[in-house]
Amino acid sequence: MKIVYQGIPGSYSESCAKKMFPNAETIACKTFDECFEKAFNSSEIKAIIPESNKTTGNIGVEYLIFKYRLNIYKEYFFPINHNLVGIKGSSLNDIKDVYSHAQALSQSSQFIKKNNLNENVRADTAGSAKYISEVGDITKGAIASTLSAEIYNLKIISKNIQDDKENFTRFLIMGNEIIQPDIDKSKYITSFLFKLKSKPAALYSALSGFAINGVNMTKLQSFPEKNSFSSFFFLCDIEGHLDQKKIKNSLEELAFHCEDMHILGVYEAHSFREKNN
């Protein structure tokens, strides 16, 4: 299996891909758009995409989910354990400047303030690790993954420095083939996009079917259609399998109120959901 991810080797996306599929070939992409495009154009390639983080919220890939409409095969809640890394021989007392992605810096703000470190925002965590490895300055550190430290021959100075020790990112495995699991005793998530017809109380009417049929909605997010401030699409996750009667009935009711509707996937709910209910 080939899995594309955004970033460079050592990113959290690659770390998650290797955790889920130890034997897969991982391929770095400069942008999320490139990830989606490669998976869209080849059934041999799957994309691993960070969708949201427990601490900092949505990652901002919704417009690409709408654009490419790849099928979702799996979700995985991956623990984001940030580390302060530096060149070999450095210590916490040596570090003056710390480099990382804006979210990683934000998620480690207490540690940064406590140790009076100067924040430097860069494009990604792994890139920050690579940068300090190349510079070779003991006063510069990076906030990055354990995998980054291994790849760029760095020392882990402080482990698990994130403010929230239960910091998780939800990743999605996506591809261009439509694959739906057979229903069994597992718990499932059904994801879909929809755009409502323009009429009063459209959203209220459209969602009534879920309440009537007792379907739990775990995500409902709106985002504007391209070049518009008045037309919106919605990204939605619900608990259940497409073959269940209550799910079918709810989606049929929703479709009646929609101009556009697209099923993104039916997949097994990750065990993290059970632990955090």
C-alpha cells in the first residue's frame, strides 16, 4: 500500500500512517491539495489527512474534502505527543529559540513560557526538526515528533511537553474507490456532504429526520461554497451504518431538502470514541 501525507518525513501524519500500516510505503507531499490529487488519480494510493485536533479544532481541509470527494475508509485518533528536540549534546538550559508549526507552539505554550523560550513559527514540525539539525546550533530547539528526532539524528530533551496530555488528532484514510463494509456488530460512522435548497428554515427542516429516527450526529460543520458568502455546504458525521433503516430514512428525509448530497464513506468508529463518551 502507498500512503501520501502532507509534510516531510517525520511529520505526525507519517507517524500515524506507520502506526496504522507498518508495512506501507509513505510518500511526502508539499501540500494537502497534492495529497488529495494523487489519491484521486490512482486507486493504488491512499491519503492520510488530519481532520481535526482535540485542542485546536479543525485543521482546515474541508474545502478539499468537498472538491475531491474521496471516499473515507478509516478514522484514527492519534495521540500528539510533542517533544522538545535539539542537536546532540544540547540541554534544556542551552535552548533559547524554539521552532515549530503554529499549532504545536500553541499546544505547548505552558512549557514555552515556563522555560522562557522564544517562539519561531515555521511551516511544519518535522521541517523545524530538520532545520535545527542542519543549523547545528545548541541554542535552537524544535517541537516535533519522536520519529522526527530519529530521522534527523536529534536528541529528545523533554518528552510530552504539550499542555493537554490527552492531545489527539483525528486522521482520515481516504481514496478514490468506493468501499463500504458489510454491517455487523461493530459501531460505524457515516460521513456525507450536503447543500440545502434556498428556503426558510431549511436546515431545521432538513435535520428533523435525524431527531425523529433517533440518529446521533457527531459533527456538523458549515463552510462557504467557492466565491460565495451566501451559499454553504455542510460536512456531517452520524453514528450508524448506511444499511440501517434509521440511517436510510434520515438521509432520504435530508435529500428532500438538498440541492446536492454526497456520501463520503461508511467506516468503523475508532475505539477512542468509546473511551471518551
